[in-house]
Amino acid sequence: MANQESKDFKARVLFVLAHLPHGSVISYGELAKQAGNANYARLVGQILKQLPRDTSLPWHRVVNSKHRISFSEGSDAYQRQKNLLQQEHWTVVGQKLIQKETP
């Protein structure tokens, strides 16, 4: 991917992510698809990994295609994502999102 194309894709990823509704989740692959290239799910992960820790973007709403948190269970990143998803009324068992609870 050329440098400008990479920057454009990153901008589209961040745009889609910024407009993801509260309480919803999206897979890395679907986010890549909505940003213009379904084959770049791993690049989406790299983009999210580079976000500052205090970002206001809802990075926690991005899960893998099996509806699971991709971080190792018990890691700091896993715990942060789990807590943020639970605040949006998701039930998380291990790494799997089970269902969205009704508030």
C-alpha cells in the first residue's frame, strides 16, 4: 500500500470508528470493509494499536470476527476493553461478548 493510500485508509478507518453508535460493536474485517478495503483487517488492528491511550475514539467497540476481545485475557488492554464494553451493557465471559444487556 502506497504511503498516501495508507494515510487515506487510516483516515477512513478513524472516520468509521468515530461514527460507530454507542453500544454497537464491529469486527476488524468489517471496519476495514467499511473503510474501503476488506482485505486490510490486520492494518485496522495496527492503526488502533497506535491510538493514544487517552483517545476519545471508541476503539473498544472493535472485536474479532468471532465476537471476541483479541487481547490476552487478564492483560491491561483486555481489562480496559472489557470494562468499557460492560459500561455499554455488553456481557463479557472470558474473551467472548455474549449479549448486549438491556439497560
